[in-house]
Amino acid sequence: MGGGPVLKRALEVVRQLGVADEDLCSSSDPVSAPGSPSRRRTWVMLQRRAPHGSSASPARTVKPMETFDAIRARRNVRAYTDRPIPPQDLDRILEAGRRAPSSMNDQAWDFVLVTERERLRELSRVWRYAEHVAGSAATIALVLPATEDRDERDIRWFDLGQAAMAMMLAAADLGIGSSHAAVGDQALARELLGLPEDRECAMLLALGYPADRPLRPIEEPARRPLDEVVHRERW
Ligand SMILES: Cc1cc2nc3c(=O)[nH]c(=O)nc-3n(C[C@H](O)[C@H](O)[C@H](O)COP(=O)(O)O)c2cc1C
């Protein structure tokens, strides 16, 4: 593979990031990105990681997924191994939530990270379908200001949903499973998490490495068909 010094440097960086030779796109045809999926992926990595010939900083512990693969691989995982999640990966997941967009950039959310086993067990009692929280490696409590205002509530829940999805995708990207759990017993959640009176725990996000099967893109998800869901131009 030939190419100029900039491309050579970029390829060097990509190799340091652990990309196999066969994944690299041809230097004579760097814009061949829209070709095979592996080429597209590498080109995305080149653009993302080495935009100005920067030196490689291996911030990741695993080989990253392509965004669309993470979207297709994410599913609700409710059974976890005992393996703890490295703190830097938890921070990365939380950072994904922090970066989520919100109406008027309000960012009305707070995230409480829980990793202590006993607290996780207690937390799993806040809702009948929150049992998986007990065995999670970590659970993030998604907290909102308590409000009776319907419009404000709707908007903040929408915002929080985006933050939750960003965190779940960041987790999937790291091979970490996630699952929501709703909160029924607000008083118990508030007590366990030490929330102020003017806050409520909207949702729990349990995290852990899947005990059943690793996260892989799902070919046929349990979803309504695209043709049924999508209305083009008009309903
Ligand atoms: C608002 C909301 C609340 C949810 N609450 C729970 C819950 O309390 N317990 C649970 O196990 N899963 C909960 N889920 C997960 C859904 O059951 C799950 O997203 C759905 O079944 C699709 O699963 P899949 O993404 O694995 O296909 C919730 C999801 C959402 C979006």
C-alpha cells in the first residue's frame, strides 16, 4: 500500500488502534469509503481519530463498533456476569448522557451512579420489573426535577430519553449490556439515593456484561416492519 506521508501516518495510527490490515482502505482510493462496510468503517475511524496527524491515544479498552452496529446490537440485557465495569468505561457512558441534547439546553437531568452491591439489591425493590438491577455491575439512576407541570414534564422526559439512549449506545459500543427499569416506589428510591425532595428518580439504567450472549448486530429485531412504521410525505 503506497500513499503520501499524511496517509501513511494515518494508517500507522489506525494500526496502533488495532485495525487489521484487511480492514484498511486502499491509499490510491481513499474515498472508496462508500464501498465495502469494512472500508467505510476504517474511513470513519480515520476521520474520527487522526484528523490532523495527531498521535494515537488509545483511550479505548475494546475495538469500537461502528455506530450503526451499536444501534443494531443494543437490546435490553437483564442478566449480567460478575465482571465489574472499568471506571473509565462508566465515565464514558455517563459522558454520553451529559452530551445529549435537551430542550433549550436545559440539561435538567442528574445521574446517580450506583455500584455497591447492597444498594443495587435494595434499589431493585423500587419496581416489580426492576429485579435485574440487583445483579447489575452498575446502575445509573436518571433523576429529574419533580414537577406537576405537564408540558415541562413531557419535555424533560423527552430530553431524558435521549440521554438514556445515548448512554445505552455508548454502553453497547463497549460491549456492555443495559436495561431500563421503571420506578414505582418513589419514596424508597429517593431514600436509597439520597435525593432532595424536589427531585424524582425517573428511571434506572442497569449495566453489565451480558451473561447470555455477547452484543452483536441483530438481523431481525422484534420490531414493527419499517413499511408499517414509516409514512413517506404523508400518513
Ligand atoms: C420507558 C421505558 C420503561 C421501561 N421499563 C422497564 C422495566 O421496568 N423493566 C424492564 O425490565 N424493562 C423495561 N423497559 C425495557 C423494555 O421492555 C424494552 O425496551 C422493550 O421490551 C424492547 O426490548 P429490546 O430493546 O431488547 O428489544 C422499559 C423501556 C422503556 C423505554
